[in-house]
Amino acid sequence: MLTEERHQKILSILENNGSISVQQLTKLLESSESTIRRDLNVLGEEGLLVKVRGGAMASDGVFSTKDDDVLYRSGQNAEEKIAIARYAASLIEPGDFVYLDAGTTTGSMIDFLTERQAVFVTNATDHARRLSGKGYTTYILGGEFKAVTEAVVGEEAIANLSKYNFTKGFWGANGASPSYGFSTPDIREAMLKERAMQHCGRRYVLCDSSKFSRISCVSFADFNSATIITSRLEGDMYSQYTNIVEVNRK
């Protein structure tokens, strides 16, 4: 395959998927790793893509390295988050034992909960307070308190999770990418999310449209490992993925 043809294929793949790893490109293009890395260097220097560790992402994608304050995040994409949260809350059924991850979109679910015969476990102090205030049986994980996201993290929290088996779980993510999965900037939060998912029957990740084609420092699950609930996405970039549920904003 000629270099120019290979470059076009790489850009086309990124246009459709947002991001991809070097290993995936070597298989798709039947080229050596050194050739692919050289291609990415050239395309990156031309501003046609953004190089990230182990791969590349579309030039209009975003790489995030830190968490925004929860008060700031609560005002971002509010209409989308409400639509996503309303739909997610409707999935909770009688007898469900639910894990509710820290986050502004997962927190918005609490306003729409109607099923009284459900029990909740969370690592978010504000989620626990609001759930308990509405009369739900609620357990909060013990461990280190992270003020920026108002989440409990760390080894003690992970140990707490090991004794639970959830029927359903709802998570937030800073990034959602087919190539890099679901990601977050903090290794402590990533490890907690990963462990909670391992102890859950049906997994849901709540992502407003801004989280797609975004990559954070630490991946905690594969893109296909959970049902993704989002607002209506523009274009057909993700139309091939059957695990995405799109809800309409109202």
C-alpha cells in the first residue's frame, strides 16, 4: 500500500471512530508498527491528527488530564444530562441492588427515581445524602474522600466493593472512545470503577455527547463492556455500535 493511500485510510478511520491504537492500525492496514508510528508522526506534524500514547485521535478530539470541579460540571450540557438521567432512572426495577457511581449525570438520576423497592450503594457523599433523604436504603463506601469530584476512592473503597454483587450499575466517564474505552483522569477512581463493574450484572455508562472521542489518562473498561446511554449523537460515526442507546432531549 502506498504511503499516501495509507495516510488517507488512517484519517478515514479516525473520522469514523474518533481514536485508534497503533496495534489496531497495524492489523487493519497490514503494516509494521514502525511504519504506522512514522505515519502518525507525519500526520501529526501536519495537524491532521493528534498523537496520544499508543495511538492517535482525530484532530477535533480532546485529551483531558484532570477532573473539573463538580460545581462546574453540573452546569455543563444540562439538558442532555437530564434526558440521559431520566431514561437511566426508568431502568431500575423492584428488587434491584444498584451501584451508583459518583458524577453529575448519575446524580441527576436521583431526581427521577420512582422505584421504592431498590437498594443503592454509592461512592458519592452527595448521592448518599440525597438517596437517604428520599427514603431509599443506601450504603456508602468507606475510604479516601476526593473533594473535586465529591467521591470516595482508594484501597478501602475497593475492598468494600468486593463483598457486593449488583444487579445494575450506572457509571460516569470523562471519555468514551472505541479504541481506548471509558476513561477518567484519576487512577484511584479508575480502579474503583473497574472493580464495581466486575461485580455488576448489567452495566450502564452515562455519557453526554461531549464525552465521545475524548480520552483521559486511565481507561477502566472496554467500549463494548457496557450499555452507553447518551443524548442523540450527530452523524453516523457510532452507528455501528449496538450498545449505544440514544435518548431525545426535551
